[in-house]
Amino acid sequence: MKDAFSPDDDALLEVFFAPPNGISWESITQRTAPSALLDQILPWLDLLREDRREGPIVLPFLRGGKVVGWYGASLSPTGYYEFENELNAWLGCSYLKQIEPVPESASYPLAAALRKRFGPRILQFSGESEAAISARLLDYAQLMSRRPKTGGTGVRPVGAIRSDFDRALIARDSVRAEELIEEFKLTGRLNEENLRYLDVRLKAGLGYWEAIARAPSFLRTLADLSLPQQVLSDLIEALYRTYLDPEEITGNSERLMTLFAENIGGAYPKLFSSRKGIRTPRVVKAFMLFELMQQRPDRTILTELKALIPAEDPGASVLHSLVDRAGTPPSSEPSPAEVEAEVDAAEKAYLDEQYDRAFALFKGRPLSKSTVQRQVHCVLYIDTEEARRDFLDRIKSADEALLASLTDAARRKIDAWGQSCRSTQGAHAWQSGISGWLEWAKALSIGESPNELRATLETCITWDTKTITGDNGSARHFTDLLSGLVGAAEPVARQAVPAILQAFVPDDQPLSEATRPIAILLFDLIAFDERITSTDLSLLQVLVNLLLNSGLSGDEYRDIVSSLEDVQGRVGSYCNLTWSLDMAEALALAPVPSPQARVQRQGFFLNLVGQAQQFAHRLSPHEVIGFFNLCPDFNIERTDLGAIALPREDAELVRQPDLSGKLIGIYTLTEAAAQRARSTLSEMFPGVRVETNADQVASPRLISLAKAADIFVFAWKSSSHQAYYCVKDAMKPREPILPTGKGTASLVRAVLDLFS
């Protein structure tokens, strides 16, 4: 039997079936172990011997000849969470008294043996009835043996993984995001730098800005690298949010400059080598402050940066006042002494690796072999189409002898840039000339090379969005171009959803007249996709909440609800009930534009009630109460809920934890959901105190609640960043509970999951 296993698996089994485990590997291979134990173990070993790519493996732990628990693992790195869910569904609280991951820091020899073979995530579980659990596990193993093998699937394209990763970050789905990082690793294309970049993107996407900003050694290491645009943006935004956001609103410009110099510009100057065309407001503001730090701030640079800051930005007024007081307007004809001083300043900036500043200061200065080659180096580092075109314009009048004197490498780069720019004047200008969202959408709508257009999204952080958000007609044109795509262009648009969402629907801002049709487009791209994942459901929830409060017309409202009914029909199940209840609550709380829309809204809830009849026997009391609370909103009587009812008093229930005398804190800006959650929890747990908070800053009341609460639920999807870090600091070393949504069902579920 031993020969049937690979050397790695044989080594694993010899270690696992050895002390402290009360059964030996030899007794299994020689069939001398009790037959009842062999009947349990051998089906799982058969699965391992078949060299399956995915699926579970469960092995027992014995003491004194009796099974006292089991260890489980997934055969694939990305299958752990599926295995955990299956095991909970197969056994659950009916059979188990304990099921939990083995801590990586724990020194359990059996778990350590499995970890070497199957990765860090190992489950351990046990229950009172060993015989009943063993019988269920035997059925589970036999079912797994009939599952078709998935040997030929291969590794997904990096672009597809990246799109799913970006979606998970926007949905703040940390579990799914970490799964996708593991899938990234399976491609074999990640080095140490890439892993650091993913770590930054993960923390930024989940809103853990302080975790980035308060890691100085990590930041200094990254600052020495030529960073991708998105990573550079994430790092600078994290620093700005952490150190400057609270000060911006005070209008104290001197304090703002001091904090920037101490914590950002002075601490990490290499992050400001080049903005690389990034237009993220906090990044632009940081570069403006960095220029103001210089001994002689350049007014032209400041004016260009000032133009990129939206007028509605909270820091616009204080930064504009700083710019107005800095530097002197450039004269039309500088004196020779001024020219020499500017050349010296450009040279100094170049030697200090401030390539944006050096490139700007070299402009209009006399051309020489040295200055041209330095500008070539600057353009290579800045790496934007705008910089390349600007440079070519500067050297149009250069002497042929001067260009001939350049190094071979410099001349080759200049020739390549010239050819690239000339190609943008032809029929296929999009190939190298995409520099904005409208150009990208036009190229995609006519079916031009979708794969290349997918790749251009890597630079979309440099594209100007004001041309669309500032003009309703342009916004409509943009959505029209991306509506009704067919063929290879359609999946490109779907993969672009995270990028479009981040560009046009920023956090904590309501939709405008121009961005509302873009949000509707994104909603449709997700809702009409053949495959809807749990991450997609979270994105739909984000978009629906924004749209419902944006002043939808009657037709727009009915279209949204109709699409939600279609999605509900495809994903409706007990597993997605929390999402469904949150969606129903969002419809209940939002304005309804017409009587016809009110009827359609009621239809959505009635369809949900109808679906729930199929699994009414599974509903827990808090879910039933959730339906009860929604009935008045949709003009439905409780008697119309059919099988959805609280259990009879004499029914056998899963025992609820005793929370009498405990304090539950709930933070959310959706106060109606907080009040409903408070009512539900108070009804379910007599004697519990539930307090809610919706302060957007670190108020004494919020700090006091976070410190005093035995359980604190923080609805991050309806919150402010200041409140989050306030709660985190106040609760140390404990952590707040982060629900998956912001509705009542999600808030209550988060508390119950703590005890499941």
C-alpha cells in the first residue's frame, strides 16, 4: 500500500500516524488496525492516492484507542474556504461542538505535518458522538470520490485573476482577496517585489491606510524601487490620509506644511521622484506640498498641479492659498542670470532624483548634449505619453549635430518615441495614443484589439475623469459606447468594472447627474453577467445604495428593481439570504419616485418571501424577525409570510448564548439599519444592552463606546475612515467585528457568527 503514494504523501502519513496520534501508519498499511478505524481512514487515503488537484482530506486523531477529533485540509491552496463551508454544511452544530482553524503559531505536530503538504490553513474539529460523526464523514468521503476530477483546468490568465482581485477589494472582501493572491502565486509569475505590491494593494483596497503609513521600514524599502503607478498612488494616499486629512479641514496651512515635511516629504523624498501622471487628488496635493518644500518653489509646476485639484476637494482652499503666496510669476523674458539659475536648479533636481521637477525646469532652457540626455532619462522614469510628446516638441529645433552626439541608447529611445507618436496620427491611433476614458470606450466600441485595450487599463489612473464627470453629455456618450457590446469587447468591459468604479464612483461621495448613468452602466454589466459571485453581489449592493439615493427617475428605478428581481431569481437561496434581506431593506428605506415603482418594489419583496418558503425550516429567529420588520415597509401582513414564522415555544432550538448584562456597540452611518439591528438583538437576547453610534470623527462618545463594548460591530461599508481608526485604537488589543454589508441582516448576522 505504501508504494501507491508519492514520496511526499508517504512521508506525511508516517508523521501524522505516529505519536501523539494513537494509531500508527504501519498498522494501517498492514491492515492490523481495527476494521472500524480502517473503514474511516481508507476512503480518504484513496482520494489522496488518486492525485486529485482539489477536494478535502480528513484524518482522525486517536487517544486510548478512541477517536477524539479530526484534522482536515484542502488538497488545493485555493479550496480551503470551500472545504470549510462544505464541512459546516455536512456536520455543523448538530454534530460538532468545536470546529476552528489551527493557529499557525500553535505547536501541534499533526497539524504541522499537514501544513507542510497542504499549506497553512488546517481545520480541527470534534463532537460528542464519535460514531455519528464518523458515519457522516464516511458518506462525505464517498461523495467526494464520485466528484469528477478537474485535472485539465490549468491556471487562469493573470488578467482574469486581477479583475476578480480588484472586485474583491472594492467589495472589501478580504477572504476572497487573499484567496486570489494565492491564485496569483500559482501562476509562478510573482517575485518578492510583486508580493510587496500586492500587500500594498490589499491593505489600500481594504482601507487599512494606517497599516501602510505607519510602517516606515517597509515604506523606505518600497521608496527605493521604481513603483507601478497604482502602488505609488496607494502609498502616498495612505500617508496623506493618515497624517494630513485631519489637519486639512482646520485650514491651518502652516501646520499642514509642517506635518507634511515631518511625516511624508522629508521622511520619504524618493516617493516624489515622479508623479507618473497620476491624477488621484491626494497624490496631486502631496506633490504640490513637496514642491512648496523646495528652496525655490516653481510657480509653473505649482500652477499645473493646482489645476488638477477639483474645486470641491476639502483641501482645495488651503492649498490654493499656499500656492498663491509661493514663488513669483515667471517673466516672459528671463535674464541670463535667471536662466543659469534655472539650469542649476534643474541639474540639482535631476541629481536628487526629482525627475518630474527636473523635467519641468529643463523646459525652455538651452539644449545641450547633457541636458537632452538628462531629459531622456527623466522621460523614461516618468513613462507617460504626455511626457514623451512634450520632450519631442522640445527637441524639434535641436541641431542635427547635437542629436548625433547623443549616446546610441538615447537616440534609439528618441526614434522609438517619434514612431509611436506618428502612429497616433493614423487610422489606428488608439494603439499607442489612448490617454483617456472616452478614447478607450470608442476603441472598444468599434472592436479594436480588445486584449490591447485591456492592457491599457494599467495606466487608467493617469486619465482625466473631469472631461466626463464635468459634462452630462460626455457622460451619456461614454455609457452609450459601453452599452450593448458584443463579442470579445464585452468581457473586456466587464473586467474593467473595478477600474471604472474607482475612477467615477469614489468613496464617501454621492452620485452626480453625470456619474449616475455610469453607475447604472456598472450595475447592468454586473447584473447581466452569466456568472454572479458573492463579490459581485457585494458590488451590486454598493451600487444600489448609491443609485437609490441619487434621484432616480421612475423608469430608472423600475429598471433597477427589475434587474434585482432577475438577480434574486438566479442567486436566491439560504446562503444569500442576508444579501437579499439587505437589498429589501435598502429598497424600503430609499425614496420611491412613483406609485408604479412602489408596486414593483413590493413585488421584489413578495418574490423573496416566495423563495424563502423553500428553506423556511432553516430560518433562525433573527432572520424571521428580519422579515417581520420589513412587512410594514412593503404593506404586507405577517400572516402573508406563510411558513416564515418563529418556532413554537415547545420546539427544540439551538441554544443561544447568554448576553444578559453585556454591551453591544454598533457603528454605522445608516442609522435606520442600526435601530432595527438594536431592536432585533434586544428581542433575541433579553438583558443585553445595545448602543449605536454614527459620529464621523473620533468623538469622546464613540471612544467611550468602543472601550466599554463587549462586542463592537463596525459597518465599514457605511462609515468614515476617522471613525474606523478611532474604534481600532480604542479597542486595542481587541478587534471590531466587520459585517459583510450595512443592512440590518448583516449587522445581526455579524454578532451571531461570533458564537457559531
